[in-house]
Amino acid sequence: QQQLVESGGGLVQAGGSSRLSCAASGFFSSYTWGWFRQAPGRGREFVAAIDCSGGTTYSTDSVKARFRISRDEYKNTMRLQMDGLAPADKDVHYCAADALGSNHCDAALYDYWGQGTQGTVPL
């Protein structure tokens, strides 16, 4: 069974750093992986994505200079290193996997989703 499980986040000093992780079970090595976040009452917003080889990454402008996405193919995990934490970073973050990788920004194209994890709350 293919499944994604997020972890990480918590309370951190404003401007500090944190890391979210996504652990995958099942076959995901050929998938594009992405992170999305969702504020209360709003749709899921693209944060960052990484292609199946791990060689190409994408991120939205608001996090481009602060976040770094990476994946470990052997451990079947993905991470989002978050630096310079801002208030929006506290939103629930979701890990997702897309088999085709045709448009990494479009949440509707992702095939699998984790349950979501609370982002990092800057104190």
C-alpha cells in the first residue's frame, strides 16, 4: 500500500529553523514529490517540489530564499528545511506525490497525499 506520512514542525523562535519530513511506504521513486500548505478556510498552496531524480527542485517565491527541499531515494523520504520562519509557516503542511510530474504546482494533479502536519509556529 502506498502511503505518505509527514512529521516535524513545532514551536520555534521567530526567524529560526525547523524541518518537516515525509516518509513514504510503497513505490514512489519515479514520482515527483511536493509540499503544499493550507491556511484555515483556504485551498492548498504550493510550497516546493522535487523531481524523481532529486536533481531539479521548485519552490514558490515566498520561500525560495528560505526553504530547501530534498529527498533520499534509499530511505524513501523527503525533507523540507525551513529557515527564517515567518507567520505563514505555521499552516498545515502536506506531503504529496505525483506520478506524471507534469505540473508540480497543481495540487489537483498529485496522486497521493499525507495526512498533514502542523507547520512550525514562530514564537
